[in-house]
Amino acid sequence: MLYCFQVGNFSTRFSLPSFLKRVKKLTDSQKDSISRTGFGNLLLIQTQMLSKNLLVELMERWDYEKRAFVLPPGEITISLLDVALILGLRVTGNSVLLREDTPFLDLEREYNVALWNRKITVASLEQRLDSLAETNNEDFVRSFLLYMFGTFLFPNTNGKIDSRYVYLLRDIDKVNSFAWGAAVLADVFHWLCRRKKEKLQYVGGCLIFLQIWCYEHIDIARPRLLNYRSTFPRICNWESTKSHHRQWFTTKFKELETNQIIWNLEPTSDESNSDIIKELIVAEKRTWPDLNTRSSVDTPPHIDHTVKSGYQSMGHLIVHLEAESESESNRPAYGMQNISSDAVSLRETVSGSSACHYLDKEKELTDRSQTSGANVAILISSDVS
């Protein structure tokens, strides 16, 4: 059953309970198959309740022009390292790109999709998984991932998932080569911008990630840690928060002080040994070579803790979305290209250039990348309903 939850003054189809209920039905062999695609860390997540009033107050402080949360002590945004640490997903790799000219596959027909309406309902995916039961084959893995996209990672307003994802999932052995974590970050930015700019009642995206991000960075209503020793991913570390009235959160955010904010997360020694974190560190060192000799806890002189500076320890990329008003039928798709040595420079980032771009056409991306030298991009294409 697909739920639509009322969260404070907005609605969402994000459903962690639905996802976890499906995870509990997996056999060990099915879990192994999912883990090989790069999503195994998500199978470790425990029950978490959405803190309705916390999310509302946090989103109220989002500035879609600055692409940051504006708090009394300063401005703070969400980095790729945040996604990697909290969700345990790759943020470097092949771009998650759904193009207008994405070939229509016979695989899509198996999900009752037509060329003129490339949508798969989450309800039909749930039924398909029920019929597959303990079957462990590519059909199961593909269907489970699509269901996970629709309920947990990329939920939207209509309870459907774009069938062009099937094209990215056509070769199960290559699914783990994509930067799914970067796509989640872009999707969260997309919904934050749309909600604030268009005053939407509905909010999609991975809301539990946003909530855990708040726990990690802002000391307001933090719940207890489940274990003294940190585990990876960090979403598994936290208990559910206590319930508070919205006015309580309003007051706490207004009175927020600098010592209540952790501006940049630092990987533990165990986290640094994760391949996901290693890849990001190596990629960022290629992009910002001078970070090789700079302590990750040092802040450059004359740069304060605001997103305006563009600097975050380890050279965290700041995703900059030009989230224009659009209908749900034109909902964009997101991806993150490989971070290479000729990617956007730290100087360009500090001066206001974005490390990631929100584009309507692939040609526009090519034109911009040729002039700026950037090889880090969010790729967008119009959605054909």
C-alpha cells in the first residue's frame, strides 16, 4: 500500500516504513544481490520516525537563491560527503541521466509501460515483488531497486517512477558504477527549492536523509545515539527524535548559536576506510590539489562558515540547482559525472560558480562545460509524460 503522509504543513509520499517492510521480507541471498548493486548499506537502516515539525522548520530556513539553510550563526548547505556518510551511497561515478532520447526497452514493456507514458506505479512494483517472493534473479533486483526509488530515494507526487531508470538498470552488474548518492542530493535540492519558490504543499525526495543531516549538523532535538561506537552509514546511529510542538522548534532555531552547529562532518578512521569515502577523498584531492597539504579541520583565512565562501573541508562540492518552476510532468532527472582533475576549481566555487549545474538540455551542458572547463555536472532532461 502506498501512503501519503501529512508532515506538518506539507504532504509527502516518502515512506520509510514501506521500504523497511519490504526489506524485512528479503532472503539472505536477495540481500546479497542488492548489496552487489551498491545499495547494501540501505538494508541496514532501522525504524525512524519523521520529525514533522523539525523538517518543516528546517525547510522554512532554506534559501533557494543561496542554495543553503540560513541560520542565525551563518549559512550551511549539504555536501556530497554528507550523503556518503549518512546514506552510504556512492557520490562519484557515472551520471544518473534520464534523457529524452533514452531508448525504449523491451524490459520496460514487462512493467506495462508504453512509449508515450513511461511511468511505473509503485503499487504495481509492490505487487510484482510479492509475486516474485523469494525468487532471486535480475528481475527481482531490478524491481526492488525501482520500488526503493519510488518509496525511499526519489519519491515524487504521483506515486510513480520514471521507467527510463530501467535503462540504467538494464545491466545489473553495472548498477554500482553510478553516483546514486549525488542523484539523491540533487533530488533533495530540487524539492527544497520548489517548496520554497513555489510554496508547494507537496514535498518529495529522501526526507529521512534531510532529517539525519540535521541531527549530524545542528544540535536541536538530537535523539540519543544507538551505539557508543559510530557505525556506517550514519543513518543507523540515531534513535527516533522526541516529539515537540512546532513553536518549540521555531524558538530553538531562532536562538541557535554557533557552538550548536557542526559545519563540516569529518569521517572517522573506520569511515575513511570505506571505498565510498576513499573514492570521494581521492576525487576531491584531484580537483583541489592544495587540500593534500591542508588539514581538513582548518578553515582558510578570512573565510567564515557560510555557503557564500564555497569552502567546506576536503573541498566538499556545493550543489547549485537552478530550480525553475515546472510541472510534475516535467520533473527532471539527476546525475553526477565523474569528478576529474579538470573539474571546476576551488577558486571558481568560491567566486560563486557552481560545481553542479541544473540544465534543461544536454547541449547546454556541453556548451557550458567547454567554456568553464567543468566536468562535474548535474544532468537534466525534460520528462516525456
